[in-house]
Amino acid sequence: MDAQRLLLTVAFRHIVRAPNAEAGVERVAALARKPLSISAFHDAVAACLRDGLIRDPIRLPEGALQCHWHLELTPKGVAEARAIA
């Protein structure tokens, strides 16, 4: 399974939040139970953002002192993930 499909599948089945992108890679790989390189992960995130499948993963909630990383599908991403599953 390529990294983009893996990312969509994990995002469809799990809520993924992490303090930063590196921890996000580790969390996605652990949930998928598959190895995932940082470069493949970053490429998949960029492709999913470009294609409108995920929302911007860097969030700064109101009142927060620092950003965190959050993987969330758009409606288009949900439809794509359903087609994969």
C-alpha cells in the first residue's frame, strides 16, 4: 500500500493527534502496523493537501501556546478512503 493510501486509511479509522509531524509519522505507522519513512509520509501529506483530501494538519487552537499536528479528512477524503477500504 502506498503512503497516501495508508494515510487515508488510517485517518478514516482513527483520530490522529500528535505534538508535531515527526510524532505524527510514528503514530500513523503504529496504527497502520507498517513501516513508514518520514519522506514518504511528508510526500503523502503534501499530495493529500494538494488534492483536497485532508485539512491542514498544523493547528493552533484558540488559547493554545503551541501548535499541534492533527490528521483530519475532508469530505472528499472520506469518500476516497471509503473507496480504498
